[in-house]
Amino acid sequence: MKLKQSLFKTIIFSEILKGLQLTFKHLLKGKVITQQYPHQKPTLPDGYRGVIVHLRYDDGAEICVGCSLCEAACPSHCITVESAEREDFPQKRYAKRYILDVTKCVFCGFCVQACPVDALASSKEYEMATTDKRTLMMDKEAMLTLGDQYFPIRQKRPQYSEDRFSLFKQMKEVGFPLAKKGSS
């Protein structure tokens, strides 16, 4: 008896009919289950790690100090940082060139965690499809633009930084003391 039932189920493809029954049940219900992607964007969770972006202070100055810790923390070696001293404040540094190769990036977030001044953040940008791979080599300006787009609320510049700037300006006006060679 069981053999006849098994043979009958095999001949009429009962599993396929059960699947089609479920499909038609949802189809005729009228409720859309599939997300209409290009027209409806998915809601991403807060911990989503998309393209890395640069952030600015509320006065528009970039936060990055060019320390290259993000470059050292990157396991895929997709970040290149070239730092330089600021001309108006020689004791301050900045990232003269910052290049992120998105084609190599594994979106691990190690660079964001390694940044001591919180200059980097993970955006929710996931639509990076392109026909030209060279457009995925992001420079500092492109990263700052994306940062302005995804993080419009900017952090305030720390007060101690402003105090140091004013001290440096005073010292610049008075003149820096020169060290004499050979004096003890």
C-alpha cells in the first residue's frame, strides 16, 4: 500500500504541486512580499558597514590629522595616506593625499576603529556599481563629499584645539625663541 502511494506521489509530482499551491495562495492574496528594489530602498541596520567616508567639524574643517593608523590597520591594504604639516600651524598635520581603493576594501571597519580622532565613518552607501573601475578609487574630496551627504550633523571642534591655535598665533606674533648652537 505504501509503495503504491509513494509511486503515485512520484508520478504526479506532489511536492511540486504543494509548492505551486503555496505560490498561488500568496499570489492571489494581493499582498506583495518581494521588495521592489529600484523604487523602494531597503532599510539597513545601524551597524551596516558601507563605503568609508571622511567627516568634518562643524566649521567645515576636516578632522583627519594624517596619522596613517587607518592605513596600518587595513588588512587589505586599500588605503594610502600621505600626510604633511600645515603651513599656518607647523605643529599640526593633515592628510595631504588620502586614497581609498574600494575594489580592494573588505568593509571590515578596522580603519574606522583605529582612527584616534574619529575622522572616518562607515556610510550606508551600497550602490557602487559602475562600468569604469577607476571611479572606485576615491580620493579625499570624494570621501568628504560622501561624508557630508551621509553625516550632515557634524561634531563640534574640541575647545582645547582652539586654545592651542590662539597660543600658537600669539607665539607667532611675538616671535619664536631661537636656540643658539653650542650654548649650554
